Amino acid sequence: MKKIRINKKRKKHKIAKENTKIKEKKIKKSKKMNTIGKKIFSITVSVTIIAMLILLSINVLIFRNLLNSIEKDVLSKGKNIKGSIS
């Protein structure tokens, strides 16, 4: 009877060791996935910020061109409203 109990304890101990090894592998995989996810997220955020800055600068340039063209049209008609536009 004692041998059976020892064997059962050993089996339980082996099973517990295997379970901890499996859990450690899962944790390592999840850490790798988390770091990959963080890298992908940081890349997408940086790309979107750069794109937004480019679009903002384009909009500012277009708005300046529009204001200059309106100002030229008004000056060609003879009305001086330069101070009110800029």
C-alpha cells in the first residue's frame, strides 16, 4: 500500500511539474505576443501622427493660397481690405 501511495505522489508531482512547464511556455508566448502587439501599435500610432501632420501642413498651404488669391482679386477690383483678411 505504501508503494502505491508513493507512486501516486510521484505521479502527481510529475503532473504538477508538466503543468508548470506548460504554463511557463504559455506565459513566454503571451509575453512575445504582447511585445509584438506593442510594436505594431506604436508603429501604427507613429504613422498616423505623421500622416496627420502632413495633411495639416497641406491644408495650411492651401488656405494661404486661397487667402492670397482672394486678396489679389479684391485688390484688382480696387477695394483694400487687406487688414481684415490677415
